[in-house]
Amino acid sequence: SQQGEEDPQALSIQEGENATMNCSYKTSINNLQWYRQNSGRGLVHLILIRSNEREKHSGRLRVTLDTSKKSSSLLITASRAADTASYFCATDATMNNYGQNFVFGPGTRLSVLP
Amino acid sequence: DGGITQSPKYLFRKEGQNVTLSCEQNLNHDAMYWYRQDPGQGLRLIYYSQIVNDFQKGDIAEGYSVSREKKESFPLTVTSAQKNPTAFYLCASSMLGSNQPQHFGDGTRLSIL
């Protein structure tokens, strides 16, 4: 079962514009992470936001979390062609004796046009 | 340079054949994971291990097997029982505990001949 679902599935913008991607999830979480994947490569961790945080910044990235709506958003400001990639949210799932696993959504494919 | 190395980058499987994908990390992470990614889709967890000589099934373990004899290594075998093995396979590792990001390799693309 999928915990996180990103929206939109695909997004095309011009260089310099802002890009906003959303993630909705179904059950309570301890934290939510955003990852980026360039075509044919592995995922790269971007940012983690804990359930008691509402907003977090890292460079041109801004992440918000609304636990009452079970949703998060990732904003990339002043986008560049190099930001073209797929972006995934991951929510913590099973807690077992050793730690926890994460469930990844299907991702948003972002294209930044020069 | 610390990181995760997956090999090979491309792999072809004949019918009835088992193939093994390699994953090695030098990040001193206790936890390691295998995911399958199909075109345009998210990641699905196949197996994970959080300690040497122990591993747990993920959501889609059928047709796959793993071993964890060393902390650094977590190979995945795609057996002939996996009838639809064509996919992009990603290995990841992390420190134990909550709030730990996962570090990914660059994947192995498996195709059927």
C-alpha cells in the first residue's frame, strides 16, 4: 500500500520560475523526507522534516508540513535547468525492533526549460 | 570517497536463470535495502537488513533472495521464480534509528533476453 502520493505527476516550467510539488499521505508519521532522482540514477536525499515542524529551508528548497491535512509541499525557487529530475516524498512506515522503513510515492517529474 | 556501489549497471537474464546484483557500501551503515522501480513509478521495497545475518521481507519479496554475511555487502538474487524481473533495481543504506536519510547507489537495470 502506498503511503505518499505526489501531485502533480509531471510539471514543466521555465527557468527562473518557482516549482511546487505536493505530497499527501494516509497515516500518522514521525517524519517525511524528500528525494530527487536524475534520469537513470539513484535517489539523493534533499531534506527531512519532522512531524513537529511546520516549515524547513535548505538553499533554494522550502518544505512545509501540515499534519492536520496529512500533506507536505516542496518548493524550488528560481529553478534552473539542472533541477530537471523526478522528486519523491517518503514517509516512515513500519517501526520494528531495529528501526523503521520508508514508503516512497510515485514521484513528480519536473522539467525546467531553458 | 564514501558511498554505495552497485554492479553491474546493466544485466541481462535468460529464462530460467538466476542472476545476482551486487551492492557494497563503505559508509559503515547498519541498515541496507533493496528496491525495485518500474518505469514512471515509485520505489517498492523488496528486502531490508538492519543487522548482519538477519534480513526481512519487504512488500514484493517473492522471486527474490538476499544474504547479509558482511556489514558492507547486501547482494540480491533474482531467481527464475520472478516472472517479470525487468526493472531498475536500487540499493540503499542508512544508519539505524528514526530520522535517518537513505543513501542510494546508481542502480542496476535488469532486462530479459
